[in-house]
Amino acid sequence: MVQLSVEVAVREKIGRIVDPGTGLSLGAMGLITGVEETGEGVLKIDFVPSTPYSPVAYSIALAIKEVALAQKGVKKVMVFCHNHVLSERINADVNAR
């Protein structure tokens, strides 16, 4: 059996998260813009919410972090929301956890 890289496995899993505002998955909408292993077991994940004013952007960022941390081999996850009016605040809070 072929083992997927951590990046690929996490991208696949977080791509299944559904944006409740649209009813579509993040993967189907192409909202996951980057998944990069920056160190052993350390991931940097970039995403764009469905709108710059999405009321669920914070919840989605937390869901991304939780799903990624559940992947075997992942020790730390940094999630970065882009193109949202509260991106800086979302990023600071989610990554402080």
C-alpha cells in the first residue's frame, strides 16, 4: 500500500470540510490555497473564506486546525486565513491555541 505524504493526506481531509454558508466543501470550492510541511510534523495551511465577510471564517479556521492535528504524524498546525476583513485577528487567535 502506498503511503500518502502528510501534506497530501491533510489537504484531502481538510478539503472535505463543508462551508455551512454555501453547503460546499472547501476542496470543491478551491479555498485551500496551500498546505506545506515546514518542519517534521509542522504544517502551514493557507485558506481563503468564501467571502471577505464570511461569518464562519473563524470556525472554519478552527476546523482546519483540528482536522489537520488529527492526522498521524502532525504535531503542530499554523492556519492562515487570507482575504477576510478579520484575517489578522482570526490568524492570531487560531494560532495562539
